[in-house]
Amino acid sequence: MSELTKLKIAEARDALRKGDVTSAELTEACLTAIEGAGALNAFVHKTPEIAREQAAAADARIKSGDAPAMCGIPLGIKDLFCTKGVDSQAASRILQGFKPEYESTITSQLFDAGAVMLGKLNMDEFAMGSSNETSVYGNAVNPWRRGNDEAQLTPGGSSGGSAAAVAADLCLGATGTDTGGSIRQPAAFTGITGIKPTYGRCSRWGVVAFASSLDQAGPMTKDVRDAAIMLQAMCGHDAKDSTSADLAVPDFEAALTGDIKGKKIGIPKEYHMDGMPAEIEALWAEGRAMLKDAGAEIVDISLPHTKYALPTYYVIAPAEASSNLARYDGVRYGHRAQLGQGDGITEMYEKTRAEGFGEEVKRRVMVGTYVLSAGFYDAYYNKARKVRTLIKKDFEDVFAQGVDAILTPTTPSAAFGLGEMKDADPVKMYLNDVFTVTVNLAGLPGVAVPTGVDAQGLPLGLQLIGRPWEEGDLLNTAYALERAAGFVSKPGKWW
């Protein structure tokens, strides 16, 4: 049974159609794997009854010959997605006990396609974090280890539970969200593939908001083909989301030819940063060589405003978070603090938010409120919006020169140990997003592909950034890189 969980989505799809396996069998194998993986703390709300019901329906659908690609595929759903009648807490105490009466558009689309929900996945609270250490459920744990060292490592954040579950073969794919790198960084830390599509490609309706102009959902899978298949089911126009693009969804899997001859791949000089580990620099050079060998033309490019990306992001994202999180006040749903005699509504707000939000969320809400305040709005928030426009223009200028994709590292290091950055300056944790935040600020698609391991055997990934709305072309370049890299390493089972 455990072998079934190792299947990729494409393999499982083909096996289901041939009748070699049923969705019920696949689902039971995954449920068994989840029960045996408590040490990873990846699944935080298990839904075996729903999974079995959906698997039975999927099997009937496959038998009838009416089965989309995702039909019968067992998935994990990040706790940020609202799922009807199932706890949807965004890993926060303030939403304890919240069971929505509605389904997010993306989970609706996946379920309409016949996908099976195994349960909800761990994450950083309100998606704020790079290590999955801010969760009310406790840390999610990376299934990888440094050689024989037993120290627990971060699976990255905020989609850490999604990354751990896919890497450990607890599910065949998982949903993630990416505000500043929260799909791509955990994918790189766990040796899987993750794509953040163009802003507006996937509906945000029913996804608990962190920073509305940056958030975008995407799939986390075992390889590029699986990412293409799952992304297809997640995309599409949604009238309930005013930022959703009314564009046709191409066949992403059909775009995977592996032929990138004549494609122009840009290498931004600004991403050669001081203090970058030699292993990351070497991996990047190998990636360039692999794409060149596959027939692509490698060109040096400049993205001059890159150095301002992190400070810009950490003004805009907290500002939007402060506004979005104002709704959590203990009045309508979720946690409400116990009140003392004489306490009024103001005290209820204060106590509820103080008890309900974790330290990192409080920090970002305070920063966001500060930069939006009357005396500092122009000095910080307005200035950050102007710099964001310049960052976006940098990419537009490069693409106007005929560049098809941009190759960069995904992260500045391999996965670090849980607790290693806990007492450090928060800025050190924020530096994990140094290569990924520009993509969100510019609204572009970006994909992380595992391409090697470091000296301690931990996975390392490279990032490809594509033109807006051209996820098919981007995934094809990622497919060529994946084939050239030949990454097949898996974590040794210790949990």
C-alpha cells in the first residue's frame, strides 16, 4: 500500500483509467501514511470520512468515462483555504472553531474535477512566516535531515505543511499560497516543485487574506508535469473575485515538450549577492549550463531596483495585512476573550486580538498600522508603492528585450534547523524571501524546481520567472531544467 502514495499525479491518473488501482485504494494508502507521520505535524485537520466519500464518487465517475485529469487524486489542502464544514483556521488561535458555510473557489474547482481531500495542512499563522514556526498547531517538520544529524529542519513557510506532506508522500499534491515566496521557498527546502501563477490566474475567493495585492494560490507537487495538471484544475475566471482575470486557461500539460531551443533566458546580475553560499552560486551556474545545453540562449540582464524589493515588500505586505486582519475582533466568529466586570467592546477587541494573534502576526499588524498612519503614509506606504511600480517596470523592460524567462536561485540556503532563527533579528528570517518577493511585487509567474543537493544531502532549488499569463511556456522551460537536472532524491524515512 505504501508504494501507492509514491505515485505522481500523472502516474496515478493513468493507473486509475486503466483500472490498475482505484481512488479508494489510493486514498486509504494516503490515510494510512498520514496516521504514521504524526512526527511531521503536516496534517492538522484530518478528513477521512470526506476523503472516502469523494474517492467512491471519483471511482464511479472514472468507470462512467467522465473523468477529468484530477479525478480520484488524493490531495492536502492548506489551512488558509475555506472548506465547507471543515475547520479553516489559517493556523491561528483567533479562528479556533471556525467552520465555513461555503467552499473556496479553488477547492470547489478541484472537487468538481473529482479530487479527494485528505485533510487540512499546517502553515504559518495567516501565512506570515518563512519557517512554519508561527503556527498555533506547532511546527511542521521537514522530512529531510542533514546526513545522520537528527536535528529537525524547517520545511519552509508559509506553506510548510503542504511541502512536508508532498515530500513525504502523504498525498499526491497539495494546495499552497504564495505572498512573497510561500510556495517556492518550501518547495526548494523539501525537494518538490511549486508554481506561483500570474496574479489573477487563480481565484482568491474563500482564501483567508494576508496581503490582497500579493497573495496567489498555486499547486505543490512531485514534479513539473504534476504541477501543470493540478494548476489546470485550479485556474479560471471567478466573478466573485474582482482581481480574477477573465482569460482562457490553456492546456498546461500539452505545453510540456521539453523543447526550449532558441529561448532566451535572462540571468540578473543583481541576484549575485554578497555572502551567497558557494553551493547556491555553483547550483545557479549548473542551471545556466543545463539550459544552454538544452538549446537556450543565456543572456545577462539587469533588474536595477531588486535591492529595494525586500524593504518594499515589508512595507506593503504588513500594511495590507493590518487592514485585512482588522475584521478579526471576536464579534462574529472565532475566538473571543473572557471579559472582566466593567469591560466594554474596546476591551473585548483588545483582549481578543492580544490572545488570538501570535507574535509575528502582531508584529506585522503593528508595522502595517504604523506605515498607514497619517504621519507616515507618504513617507513609507506611498513611497513603497512607487518603488513597486519601478520593480515591475524592470521586468517589463527585460521581457520587451525578448527574454522568455529569468533563472535565479530560489533560496539563499538549504533548509535550516527549527529554532535556529527563533531568537535572531526578524530581518534575518525575512531575508529568506530575497529571491522570491520581486515576483509577487510584479505579479509574475514563478516556479521552483529541485535541481541538486548540498554537501549535507539537503535539496536545493532554482527558480524560473516567466512572462505574465505564460505559465505554459514557463512550465515547459522548468520541464527542460527538471529533465536536465535529473533530481530523484527522496528523504530517508525516519518518522
